[in-house]
Amino acid sequence: MLLEVLFIMNQYLFLFPVKEYFEACLNACGTFEFRGHKPAELIHIIDARYRNKGYKINWLLFSREDDLSKPDLRQVPDFLEIEEHDGILVAGVSFGEHTSKGKYADSDYVLDQLPIHRRLVVGGFHQWDCVNRVAERSHERGIETFVDEDTTELFFGRQLFSGIPLIRKKWSLRELGIPEKFYKFAKKRREGKPWFVRA
């Protein structure tokens, strides 16, 4: 048992690294690549904050249409290299089922695929939808859970307008670059959600 406890790793989980999601963000932030930013910078942030600090990195993929028990690796964008020791989780729902029928991955099914852990950081698409659902369920299960908003789709807007440090030393809504006019709204939206930055 002691040996088991010694090898419990913190986990980072990125939801749905899907080409279509990245392309939608790039289209919404039309000047993103024009200004010299690249989507791969998001992966550098994940590496610096989590991989290089001993977290196990996990990627949740939609299921293949022909076999829901297998991940659809064709959806992964070219710039994202899943490393040999990374975890690949499967949603149990295909991209088509999610986008056309509004079907969601079961959060317990997703979380049960992770190794034993005490802390989970969640990023990916989309912060106030799938990311929030999985983080909430993780919190309910008694896991220390945190959403790194810099590694959700908000990365694209923040990188473009205020920049994102490779390592964030201070976490607050103001440090995240929330404009003053949206500060009260942002704070209210996070009420009762301790997995988000709230102050």
C-alpha cells in the first residue's frame, strides 16, 4: 500500500484535442497566426506547467464511429504529438453523436480511465461546457480539481490580447486578464465552482 501511495501522480487532462475545435478558434481569432502565435504554444504551456513538473498528461478523444470503445486518432491536429507515456482516454461518444445529437461523454466513464490520483488539472474544449462538467464531477468525487483556463479555448483570445506566461505564478481573475467591465460577471459565474479561479 505504501508503495502504491508513493507512485500516485498528479494528472492533467485535456478534453478533445480535435482539429475542428482548433480551426474554429483560429477562425474566431483571425489575426492569431498573423501576429506570430501558433496553436502549438498551448502545448508548450501544458508541458511547462504540468509535464515538466511530474504530472501525467492525458488526452480525451472522441470515439471512433465504428467502435465507441476506441479513440478516433484521426481527429488529432498535426501539431500535437501525443507522447509515448501519455494517457489516451476515450469518450464513449463519437464526434458526430456529440455535434449532431448533443450527446455528452459520461464524466464518471472518463474519470474512471485515469490512474489513481489526488489532484486533477483540466483544460481543453470547452471551458463552460465539457471541461466544467468533468471538473465538477471530479470535485464531487473528492479529488482536488483545478481548471487551467489558459489551456482551454480561452487560450486563443488571451494569447492574442494580453499574452499568457509559460508559467503562471499568481492565479487571480485580474492576472488572467479579465477586463474590469466583466470582472463582476466573471466572479459571479464562478460562484459555487471551487475548481475555477474565483478571486
